Amino acid sequence: MSKALAFLLTMALGAVVVGSAQEDSKAKQEHIILTPDDIKWGDAPPVLPPGAKAALLDGDPKKEGIFILRLKLPAG
């Protein structure tokens, strides 16, 4: 086997392994569907207008990383 062919086979195998690892990490993430009754609303942080409500849908805003927060703001 030539060195060029061995190199190409090694690169192809590496791409398959890396692609499989990325696919596994995607498979572990799940989508969650919430109905309006599932959402737990509470008072929003005081930086928002009085009467504002907030619901944390995913993640933790106190930690590094992505989080999803839904807000209800009073009219005006």
C-alpha cells in the first residue's frame, strides 16, 4: 500500500470517527414541548417594569452557558 493511499484511508477513518462523535452529542439533546399550563411564572427581576413576570424554560442564568427565559411585560 502506498503512503498516499494509507494517508487517505487514515483521514477518511478520522472523519468518520469525528462525525460519529458529533452525531452522538446531538442525539443526547432533547426538545421539550411545554404547554401554557406547564410554564411556571414568577415575578420578574426588579430591573423590569412593575407587574412583569418571568419564566425560566431551560438552563440556569446564574451559570455560564445558554438559558431560555420568557417574559410577560405589562402594557405600555
